[in-house]
Amino acid sequence: MILDTETGLSPLLSRTAQELRRCRDIVLRIEVAVHGLVDDGAIRDTRLGADLQAIDLLDQRLADLSDWVAALARSAEALYLPAAALPRLDDLRLADLRHALAGRDGAGAADPRTELF
């Protein structure tokens, strides 16, 4: 099924997979930092085990989700995103993600506003 629009779904899905990989990289850095604090004795809370497992699980899920979205992108070459869906990207509150998914330059650039969750 090909939708009547100029915006291919495959590039959007590919950029989404890239963003998921970037998020995974951040989680990996957090995981290494927390493990370092535990190993150095800076954190001594014995109840932290479940939280460390949760960080590891998040890392694994982001990796799997990224691979799955990348596979979707490869299979969506002939599919197109409805033009009406594109303005919905503007509703994303995280400017870097919004720019990256829209394929605009400036992803990673500092936003003059502070955005909290």
C-alpha cells in the first residue's frame, strides 16, 4: 500500500532507529558510571541490585527496539507517511528528537528554552 505523499516512511524509521541507538549509548554511559560508583564504594546501598538490573534491561530493550525499527525501515521502502502525520512531530517536547526524526539540521544543537519532561 502506497500512501499519496512525498514523505517516505523508511527514512523516518531509519532516523528513529538511529535515535534509539543514541539513547542506548546514553544508557550504557549511565550504566558504566553507576557501576564505577558501586565498585569504588561511593554507593553502598545493597538494595541497588534491582536498579542496576533495570538499567541493563533498558539497555537491552533499546538495542532490540533499535534493531526492530531498522528492520522495519528496510521493509518500508515503498511505504509513505501521510503528510498529516508530519506536523505531529512538532508536538514532541524534546527538540533534539524532534529535529532528528524530521531529518532537519540542528539535531544536537542547544535549544534556547529549557525543556523538562
